[in-house]
Amino acid sequence: MILVMDRGDNHATVDKELLANKAIASTPAGENKAIIRMGGQYLLGFGPRTASAVRDLSKRLYGDAVSQ
């Protein structure tokens, strides 16, 4: 899995551009186009939403198989 901070504006890189990098495309995640995009501030803000961000990332990685 490749985790990408979704920044928007003119800093955004679309999946096609990301996978054009041979070093990334040749990894198992690149070959499977397994890319997760999440808001950088949400995921790395380390504030009151941290637990929610961890749960959201866990669901994206493992689906609903993760117990509460």
C-alpha cells in the first residue's frame, strides 16, 4: 500500500503520475495500484481527531475486518 497525503492545489500528484515513477511502479503496491489518499492535516495533525484518523486509515488498509 502507498499512503499519499492529499494536498490539493497545484501540489497534487495524480495516481498516473505517481505510478509513472519506475521505482514506485515496480513495487507490489505500485503493480496493484494500491494507493490510499488521506488529508495530511487529518492524518498527521496529532490533535483531537487522531483516533478517528487512525480508525479511518485502518479501515482503508484492512476493511471492516478490524475489530472495534
